[in-house]
Amino acid sequence: MDQELDYFNYFTEIERFYQSKRETFTLLSTLDWVLIENWKEQRVPLEMVLKGIERAFSRAKAKRKINSLAYCVKAVNEVCEEQKELAVEAPELPDFREDEVGAYVAKLADEVAKSDEGIAATVRAVDVSDLRLAEQTLSALEEKLIAKLKFTADDKTMIELKREVDSELNPFRSTMTTAQLAMFEQQMWRRKLLERFNVPRLSLFYLI
């Protein structure tokens, strides 16, 4: 498969392949999405991820226990180690017209305004003529928004989110390294916090 697939297709192809191996429609969990994001950020080529998933399912009795992509992490890592001498390409930003990007950013700003008018105003002012610069700006604004949500969230919400994160990660603690667990825990916190406050991810990669 083409390593130049855009971000959206990277997610979609992995999701579809995983569902086909399970032979049933399965909604991906927060941890599953975090894993895919991590593979993307680590610049793991799509074909290596799919090969790892295939390997995980080919092992004895795998189909009966694989109900999360977390069970495929070890196999994907093995494939990467075996082919680490190969050149790695990063998925490219999707190719969209400037007016499409502008409309999408305006939509993001409207949704963010429910939580923070100041950040929303800055989102509206993002220059969409340079996609990479726009993406960097949105990423910085997302960090600022997450920090504010953590600060303003009440204790009950934070406790509930911790329980949710722990519940999803606990089954895989014996199969991941301490560094992996720490990274996934942090990423899951971010995603769940945004979801709890109905705030979208601030990224052009979600422009469909």
C-alpha cells in the first residue's frame, strides 16, 4: 500500500482491516484510537501496522481474545524491528482547498467557543494559507485548551476519567512497557477530557 496515504486514510485503513480480521463490526475504543495516533506519530508505515495485526490474529487462539488493538502492539513492534532498516515515511497532510480548510477551522472555533471564547477567537484567526503552520498553531491551542480543562474540571470528573483510563489500560499492563503505558495513559487522558467537554480535536487531520 502507498505510504503517502493521508492521515484520515491511515486511521480508516487500520480500522477496517482490524474489523475484517475480527469478522465483526467493532467500534474502536479510546485506547485503540490512541494506539493508531501513536503509530502515526512514530511514522510507522501503514503496511507494517497491517502486517502486525495480521500476525497477531494468526497466532493460536488469537481470534477468541483479541478485542482491542492493544493485543496487536507486540506484533506490530516485531514487524517494525524486523524491517527497521527500511525508510519510513510520515503520512502527509490531506490535500484540501483553502476554502474547505477555512470552513472547517471556523466550525472548530464555534465548537471551542462553548468552552473558551478566547481560544475560539484565536482559532478563527488561524491563517489557513499555510497548512503546516495552521496545524502547528492548532496543536498549540489544543495544548492550551487541555490545560484549562484540567484546571477547571471538578474532582468528580477527574476521578471518573481516571477510572475510565485505568479500566481500559489494566488488561494490557503486562503486555506493555512502563514507557508505553505512561504515554498511552497521557494520550487517553487528553482524548477523554476533550470528549467529556464535547470539544473537538484541534487538527486539520480530522477534516473529512
